[in-house]
Amino acid sequence: MSEGVDSQPVALGACRVELRVSCWSLPERENATNPDPWLVVQLLSDGQWSEIVSQTKVTKNLVLTNEEIAENSTITIEAEEVSRTNEFVQLQFHGEELDDKDFFSKSDPFLEIYKITANETEHLVWRTEVVKNNLSPRWEPFRVSMQSLCSCDPDKTIRCVIYDHDSSGKHDYIGEFSTNFQQMLQASTGDEVKWECINHKYQEKKKHYKNSGYIVLTQCKMEKVHTFLDYIMGGLQISFTEPNEYLKALSSVGEICQDYDSDKRFPAFGFGARIPPDFEVSTQVVLEIRLTETDRCLTTSLSTSTLRIQNAKKYRVLLVLTDGVVSDMPEACDAVVRASRLPLSIIIVGIGNADFSDMRELNGDRGMLESDEGRAVRDIVQFVPAPPNALAKYVLAEVPKQVVEYYASKGIAPGTQRSSSPQPQ
């Protein structure tokens, strides 16, 4: 299950479950090499789902493609109800006086955190980075959902294990300790929480063994991660600016956009037209005028749009439909970097067979866009080289995530949700 905060809607009266799948003793392939397994999950309607949910854990023998049962090969599916919460916690640990497992240098410790389920199975929640050559490592803070950490149960057992990293993959065991989130919460008031790191083998064999060091929790900060719908229900309005003449594309996108705008009216401008009587290229014209020579006008369109954005309660989406290419790419990159700091997303739809390679660079799929203006703080551009009948599927794929990223980065919570009930007379 992904760690993302957005999820698909669930019908009233239904519940959301997390499925974990594990396989054991998979058969070798015909060439005697180890398999590279991957899983396909299909929904059946013959009662198999009911069996998983009612038992929470089901183990079956694997059946080969020839319908023979693979001996000693099993697949286990575990189901756990997922709480309807979007609470996360930020944690930071450091170690003190950990055992040295290396001869010519100090240990390279890292920490693993496991959630213990009701049937005593363990599931890895988080693995920290490796801190090289340090017996008192300080790991970077990290954020994890309450569902992943303890299934939203503060008394559920959490097991923490510390290893000395080995490049061969055979990491040396340093020690461990068990706790729960209730104990971790003591660090939320500014106090540190400290546990002894115990190596149970040493504890059994060594008469005067005390511990293998200490693990200290220095930060435990609760966070509520807001979803896209939280912002919409809190009164956020998304304004769409659509500068182009392609009616079919506008209609396809407009059917999606209208549900996120209160008055269902969108300001629309064109750019790149030659206006009589001088027939000079204009950077902003009414939509009805026939547009030509769009190649040098994208930058001005972006710059003009960003200057108008001042109210953070309105998130704007600039939709650019174009059959031209960008010939002033450095200026376009500068405009996008500046716009990344504003409540704005940019969707560029390529119409026709032009060379849209520059548009893909603005898309930021290779990393955050950089220009003379610096580095973009968010990925705000989505390029869609699609015919109009495919826009409804792809054009808004990234907008909800970009909305949440912007408001979360500014520390802005959604407004109070508006009641849908009629007011009393």
C-alpha cells in the first residue's frame, strides 16, 4: 500500500483494507535461475474476498499455469482494516555508545522499525539511512503515517532493530528494543525518550552484559496531512485560464474543470494573433480571433498570468493549448521557476505533430526545473501530447497533488468545511 495521502473514494458503509502479500519457496525457472517475481491482483466475485476478510490471514498453495500444485510453494495474503485518518508523525532518532562491530573502523549503523500485527507477524515500516563510521549516529528526521506505524493504535507493539551496515548485505546485528507509540509521544513535549539497545544473544551469554548502547527519540511531532478534497470542501476555488481556440479540447477539459469552480465560468484568452490594422503579434487577445504564430508567446502568457495571482484562497490552473513550439526556452524556464512559488499549476496540451521536446523539458520529469531564476520549488507543469478525446483521462492527473503540495509548503490548512444542509428559516 502506498504512503500517499490521496486515495480513492469508498462507498458509504464500506471499509478500506490493506492487503499484504508474501510468497515462500517459489519454484526455480527452467534455466535453474532464481525467479524475479511480480504480483497481479484480480478481483473475483465467488467468495474469495470474503474468505480473506473474515480470516484476516489466508495461506494457499501456489498453482502453476498447468494447474499443478507447486510443492512447498505458498502465497499468504493478510488483510487489515485501514483507519480513515490522514494523521502523520515526524520522528527523529539518534544513537549513543553503540557497539563497534568493525575491526579497522567504527560501525555504520542504521535503524529499522517494524509494526507487530495482531497475529504476531512483523512488517517493515521504515529503514533509516546508514551513518558511516559513527557509534553515536544521528539519523535524519522522517515522516510516516499513523496507519503504517501502529495501525492508529497507540498501544500496539513497535520493534526497533539496529544493524551495522555491510556492503555484502550481511548486516551485523547490534541490538533492538520494543516500544509503542504511547511511549514515543513523550517526546512531543520536548523531552527525550531513551531506550536501551539490547543484544539478546549477548544478554544470554555474557554474565555482566548491560546493553549495546542507547537509542534516543528527540522529535515526535504529529501532523495532519490534508487531502485535495479537504481544500475543496474548505472553500478553495480553482480558476482555469484557457488560452486557445480548439473547441473540442476546451469542451473535453471544461467538463472536468467545472466541478471545481463555484461559478463555472473561466476567463479565456488567446496569444500569438496578428491584430489588424498593424498585424503585430499580440500576447493577449480575445478567444474568437484566429490565432497564428504561437511559438514566441508562451513565455509572455506565463509571465502575465503569474503577475495576477495574489489571493492564496484561489488556486489557478493555466491551461495552454498549442500547436507551436517554444523558441525562447530560457525565458520560459525562468517564468515556470517563478510561477512554482505561486498557487498555480500549468497544463500544456500539444495539438498536432509539432516538435514538443521542449515542452517535455518544462514537464520536470527528469527532476526539478532549473534556470537563471534558480530551482523550481514544486513541479507545476504537466505536458499532455494527446488528441482531444483523451484529455479527460490525463489532463488533471497531477493537479490535486500540486494543490496539496503548495498549501502544505505554506503551512496553510483548509478552511472550515461548508455545510450542505439547508439553513433554518
